[in-house]
Amino acid sequence: MAARHKTTALPLALAYAALIVYASLYPFSEWRDQGIAPWAYISAPWPKYWTGFDLGINVAGYVPLGFLAALTVLRTRPDAGVFQAVLRATLAGVAISFAMETLQSYLPVRIPSNVDLGLNSAGALVGAVLAAGLERFGAVAHWNRTRADWFVDDARGALVLLALWPMGLLFPAAVTFGLGQVFERLETAVSEWLLDTPFIDWLPVRQFELEPLVPGVEMLCVMLGALVPCLLGFFITRSVARRAVLLPVTLAIGVGATALSAALSYGPPHAWAWLSLPVQVGIAAAVVLGVSMLWAPRRLCAALLLVAVIVHLSLLNQAPESAYFAETLARWEQGRFIRFHGLAQWLGWLWPFATLGYVTLALSRRPSQI
């Protein structure tokens, strides 16, 4: 049997499957039994109302899942062959879609559909065939060689985090690149959970009101937020020259994702409205510091990353959420992005903490193991 390989496709496929579950079952409330078989939708007639957007999004939503699942099979089971990879990836997509549509039978705000099941399955098949085609033309093998040339052997976790970072930026934040702003939300949620219980008196009362960040602190938060993914990339990159390429690419992706978020939230004319003077200075400072650390040892980059994340979270969580947050949330919830807005928001909340855990675990190993 051919040797199995560690692949970034596996954790990405699992993460994407989790996002599908979230998008399919949101808002996870008011579950009820309708008194009919949950799979009765399979024999239901074609829905009366549908749009091209709905059809396209149901196909496109499962293409990455099929693609990543097929890549996982091709990488972890090279002896399985292309056909087996496509078959297993497609069946995985069908199984997940069937489970989601069936569970939607118990949610009052969701309508299970045999059309959605078919389109989701078709999307998984398209993604799996695309992965098989890339394998046939040698693109997968080329990526494997490129990854081995650019990154250290055990770079899978960091690559997954770097791939998820732009997605976390898609939900509007109070501060540019300000992922992990959870204190105010967490405080409110805990208060609501403990309301009308004896434990509400156990909750500490905050002695101060959260104040908006002054421009200098905002600039520092932007700089740290931009620098963290760059340092994460430095931690797994093999050479200074490759770091020099990774630095501007990472920052450009972050700027592009933030602009896309603003365009989706406030309209294309406002795509660059967030690029204020403190943000511009913060990005420029991140570039300067990033260049100065191109030659830093890997363990030093990891240690500086930990400091940057902790300081960034500390400063960020002393500020209130954006004044436009409620309006933005209403727009996303009432529009076509109702299934997506929560995914990006959860990624934005959890990404810094996942990065903190990953780097802490990596630094706990012996230097020879890193």
C-alpha cells in the first residue's frame, strides 16, 4: 500500500463541512416535528418559486467540498485511483446534503428540497471531477512539490489558518483586521443566559464603559492584525526570499477581503471607505515591521506572533463594536447572505484564538521537532 501523506485538504474539507452544517441549520432554534417522515421531501414536486441565484449557490456551495474531499483521497490514499476519489468525494457530498435537508424538516424557517439535494450533489461531483482533472494534468503533484519547496514539513495547521484568515475578514469589524473582538458579545450572552437565575449576581459588574479607540490605538490594532498572519507565514516558510514574496501577498489578500466585505455590506461605492488615515499608517507600519523580520529565526517569529495576538486582543476588546454593526447585521440577515454572514463572523471571532493555540503548541515542542 502506498504511503499516506499529511495534507492540508483534509482539515480544510472538515472545516468546510462544518461551515455547510452551520449554513444549512442556522439559526438552530425552534426545532419541531411536523408529523411526517423527515425524508418526505425527496418525492415532493418541483418547487413553485425559485431563482437562478438559488440554483447557482446550491451548486457552487458544494463544489469546494467535493474538490477538497477528492484531494484528500488522492493525497491520503494514492492507491485508490482517480475514479475512487471522485466517487468517494461525491458520495460524501450527497450524504452531507441529504443529512442537512433531512434535518431542515425540523426547522420552521428552513424548507427541505429535493432540488437542493440534487444541486448540492451535482456541485460535489463538479468539485471532485475538477480535482481529478488537476491530478490528471499533474497540478496536484506540482502543488505538492511547490509546498515542499516553500514550507516546512509540518505546515498543515498554519496553512489551514492562513487559508481561513481572509474568510474571517469578510464580516465587517469595528477595526480593520480586528478579528477576535468577542468581549462585549460574550458579556451580553452570559448575562442573557444567567438572567432570572440566582447566578446572575455572580456575574462581575464592569466598572467602565467601552470607549471607541483613539486613532493611535486603532493604528496599532491595524498593524498587529495585519502582522499576525504574516508572522504565521514566516513561521512555516523556508527562506528569506520566500518570506519576501509571502509578505505582500498576505497583506494584499487581507486588503482585498476587507474591501470585498465593505462592498457586500455597504455597496460597491463604499468598498474603500474603511481605508482611513490610521488604517493606512497601520498597514504601512506592518509592511515596515514585516520587512525588518524577514531574517528573524522561526521560533522568534512564533514568539513575536504570540505577543502580537495577545496585545491585539487586549486592545481590541476594550473597544465597543462598530456603530454600524446592527445596521450591517440586519442587511446581511435580510439579504441573500443570510446563510453566510454567521460563518464569517464565527471565523472572525475564533481565528485569533485558534492561531494562539496552534503556535503555543508548536513552541512547546523541542527545537529539533519544529
